[in-house]
Amino acid sequence: MKLVPLGDKVVLKQLEAEETTKSGIVLPGQAQEKPQQAEVVAVGPGGVIDGKEVTMQVKVGDKVIYQKYAGTNVKLDAEEFVIVKQNDIVAIVEE
Amino acid sequence: MKLVPLGDKVVLKQLEAEETTKSGIVLPGQAQEKPQQAEVVAVGPGGVIDGKEVTMQVKVGDKVIYQKYAGTNVKLDAEEFVIVKQNDIVAIVEE
Amino acid sequence: MKLVPLGDKVVLKQLEAEETTKSGIVLPGQAQEKPQQAEVVAVGPGGVIDGKEVTMQVKVGDKVIYQKYAGTNVKLDAEEFVIVKQNDIVAIVEE
Amino acid sequence: MKLVPLGDKVVLKQLEAEETTKSGIVLPGQAQEKPQQAEVVAVGPGGVIDGKEVTMQVKVGDKVIYQKYAGTNVKLDAEEFVIVKQNDIVAIVEE
Amino acid sequence: MKLVPLGDKVVLKQLEAEETTKSGIVLPGQAQEKPQQAEVVAVGPGGVIDGKEVTMQVKVGDKVIYQKYAGTNVKLDAEEFVIVKQNDIVAIVEE
Amino acid sequence: MKLVPLGDKVVLKQLEAEETTKSGIVLPGQAQEKPQQAEVVAVGPGGVIDGKEVTMQVKVGDKVIYQKYAGTNVKLDAEEFVIVKQNDIVAIVEE
Amino acid sequence: MKLVPLGDKVVLKQLEAEETTKSGIVLPGQAQEKPQQAEVVAVGPGGVIDGKEVTMQVKVGDKVIYQKYAGTNVKLDAEEFVIVKQNDIVAIVEE
């Protein structure tokens, strides 16, 4: 089974957040916007979304930073994914 | 009796969520956006919705992931359905 | 006396909800979006609503599912009606 | 003294609500959208409101149903009026 | 010193509200939208506001009804004024 | 060091509010919209902001009334400034 | 590793806020909009964002004031960054 995102949706697989587990400190009031590092697993076709043309700018394999707040968590074949709108992805992490 | 959705509405029939019943864990604050796997039962004609052209991208029989938050639950002839806007469907599950 | 709806408004008469009275269970948090089955009693002319062209897609006699949340309840000559925007009607029930 | 409404505003005079005073039951959570029967006393000129062309569809003497929530109550020469946007009027009551 | 309003802003000077001081009854939940009778002291030039053409329809000396909720209170040379957007003025009071 | 505002932003320096310090009364519920008298210190270039053409209408040296609610407070070289959108300035004070 | 911002996003590195650590006073209700001085580390390409053309007006090395409220905090290789929309940057600090 695989997930085929619609419109401007992007399927992500969260990466191990080594840095954040070290401290374990959660500042109150910021939990909703906790940044997330993830790998792009599937990318929607883009096109006209809500009457506005959206061009997809991420591709499968990109490591990205996204805002967790708007994501939809999905469990499929024992794997967990997050589906976000491309607009919730704020940056690509290049190496 | 059958449900004929208007505009960008899609009628869904929820699938058995075997994976989620195993754990039964509900994380606080995420209940509103609990993802849902469902089968498409009927698809609206699309067209101009709220002044914006909407093209329908799902079809009857598709297995989809949707955001429960915006759905309308309907009970008809002892069967339960959920009617959502296509925009609340985030991905198609392909096998 | 009769109700003549303006713009994209639709006058509905709620049908007996036999199914829902049997169980009488109301899930907390879902009361606001309790789905409703009703018969269309009068349909507004449509036209330009809030700067957007709206074409009416329901007709008098249609049995419809609507979202109760946005409706306006009216009592006229001892009969009760609900007036909704067409956009709050999610599906037509065909037999 | 008289009230001359601006733009898409309509001045209403509330009618005696005989039906509602009989029962006196107010369902919790619905008070904000309590429907109102009223007579149109003055109608604004319409025109471009918030960048959108609005054509006035009610006239002085019409009996209308409106949503109380958005109205502005005015007391002038010991008489009470309600000023609403035409969009808050959902139907005309014809006899 | 005098106040020169920008854009669609209107400077008002509140009139004595004899009627309202007699009863002194404030209905709970309506305080935010308490209607106000005032005299127009200065009128902005109008023009393109937020991308929309606004034509000013009130003039200095007009007695108007406005919604207090959106106003900005200003004290200048021991006099008190309220500055509102023209859209917050719902009617002119003619004699 | 100096502040160069972007887009429709305006840098203000608050004036001594002699009138308000005399009474010292703060009405509950109005604190968020406390009006402010200030001098314009720097003006952004205007241009297309959020897809809408904005023309700057205030200039350096203008004394203005603004709504505190939307401002950003900045401390630079021991001086305090407030940066607001031009839309949050409601009037110019002329002498 | 480096962060490549998408669309109208800007990567910032916060500067030492000497002034604010001296007093340490936080006024209640203003914490969400605490102004921030930071250096621009990377700038997105701009382009059509949400159907609106956005031209980037800051460049790498600029010292800027931004509103913390909308930022996304990222920790990468033991360094901390904040990613904001250009619209959340209110001014450039020139020396």
C-alpha cells in the first residue's frame, strides 16, 4: 500500500530527532508549533488549490522542516506518516 | 435510498480501523484531527464552489485518508456515512 | 403565510429522525454539527452572493442532509422551519 | 427624526413574537442565533460594499426573518429599531 | 489641534445619550455592540483601502449611529473623540 | 543605528501622554485598543502588500493617533520605538 | 547542513539581546509579540505565495526586527535558527 497525496499535500516520514530528545525541554505555549524534520515520501500534483495556482517545490527524498500543527498523522502497514500542505513546509535541509 | 453529494462534497464509508483499535491511545489535543481511512461511496459534480472552480480528483471505490474534523455524519438505512469536502481528503491509499 | 428565501437561502422542513431517536446518544463535541435530514420547502433565487455567482442546485421537494450549525430556526403558523444557505446542504437523499 | 441606513444596511422594527412568548423556552447555545420577525422601515442604497456590488432586495413594509446576532439596536424618540446588513435577512414572509 | 482622519476613517464626537441613561439596563452579551449616537467631526478622504475603492458617504455635521466595538477613543485638548471606519457607521439620523 | 521599515510599516516614537497620566483610569476590556499619540520617525516604501497596492500617506514628523494593539515595540540604543502598519494609524494630529 | 527556505520564508539567527536581559521584565499579555532582533541567514526565492506575487526585500546579512509570534524554531548542528515569513519582518536595522 502507498499514499498518493492530493493537490498541494505532501506525505512526510519523520526523522529521528536526536537533538530534541537530548534536552527534552518543552517551552510552554510553543508546543503547537514544534518544528519537525522529516523526509518527503510523496508529493501531490499541485495545480489550482482553493482557486490559486500552486507549484510543488519539494521532491521525494528532500529533508524538510515543517510545522507540526497542521499535519495529519497516518498509520499504514505499521509505518507512521504525516501529511501536510506544502505551505506548512518552511525549509529544505541541504547537506 | 442513496446520497447524492452537492458541489465539492464526497460521501465516504469508514473502513475498519484495525491498526488504531490495537493501541487505543488518544494523544490529548489531537482528537479533532484524528485521521480517517474510508472508501469513497459517491462524488459531487464539482464546479464553481464559493466562486472557485473545483475539479473532483477522487472517484467511487477510492480508499482515502481524510480529516475527521470537518465531516458530517449521516445514518441512512442503518448504514453510517461521512460527507466531507474534497479538500478534507488528504491522500488516496493505493495497493 | 409563506417564507420567500433571499439569495442563496433555502427553507427546509425537518423530517422525523426515527433513527436518531432510537439511540438518543449524543457524542460530546459533535452536537454542533449534528446532521439533519429535511425536505426543501422553498429555494432562493441565487445570483451574486458576496460577490460570487451562486447557482441553486436543490429544488422544492428534495430530501436533503444539512449541517444544523448554521441554520436559522423559524416558527410560522405553528409550523417550524429551518433556513440555511445552500452551501450548508451537503447531499440530496434519492430513493 | 428618522434613520437613513448607509450601504447595505436595513432598518427594522421588530414585530410582536406571540409564538415565542407562549413557550418561553430558550435552548442553551442557540440564543445568539435566535430568529427574529420584523418589518422593514428603511433600506440603504446598496452599491459597492467592501469591494462587492450589492443590490437591495427588500423594500419598506416587507416582513422579514433575520438573524439577531449581527444587528445593532437603536432607540430613537422612544421607539426601538434594529439595523442589520441585508445579508442577515434570510427570508421575506409573504401573506 | 485637530484630527485629520486617514483613508476610510471618520472622527466622531459622541452626543448625550439621554434615552439610555434613563433605564441604565445593560443586557448581558450585547455590551460589545452597544449602539452609539454621535456627530461627524472630520471625514477621511476615502480612496483605495485594503485594495477596495471606498467612497465616503457621511459629511461633517451628520448625526450618525455607529457600532462602538471597533472605535478608537482619543482625548485631545480635554475633548473626547471616537475614530471609526465608515463601515462601522450604520445609519444617519435625519431630523 | 536606525530602523528602516519594510512595506507598509511605519516607525513611531510615542509622545508623552500627559492627559492619560492625570486620571490613570483603565476601563476593563479596552486596554487592548488604548489609543496612542506618537511621532512618525520612519516610513516604509509602500508598494504591493499582500497582493494590494498601498500608498503611504504619513510622513516623517507627523503626529499621529494609532491603535496600540497591533504594534511591535523595539528598543534600540536605549530609545523605544513602536512599529505599526500604516492601517493601524487612524488619524494625523494637526496644529 | 544548511537550511534552504521555501517561498517567502526567511531563515534568521537571533542576536544577543543585551538590553532585554538587563531588566528581565515581561509585561503580561505582550509575550506573544515580543520583538526580536536577528540576522538574516538565508532568503527564500519569493514568487507567487497563496496566489499573490511576493518580492523578497531582505538579503543575507541584514539585521532585522521581527515578530516572534509566527516563527518556527529549528535546531541544526547545535545552532538555533528561526524561520519566519518575510511579512513577519517589520524593519531592517541599519548602522
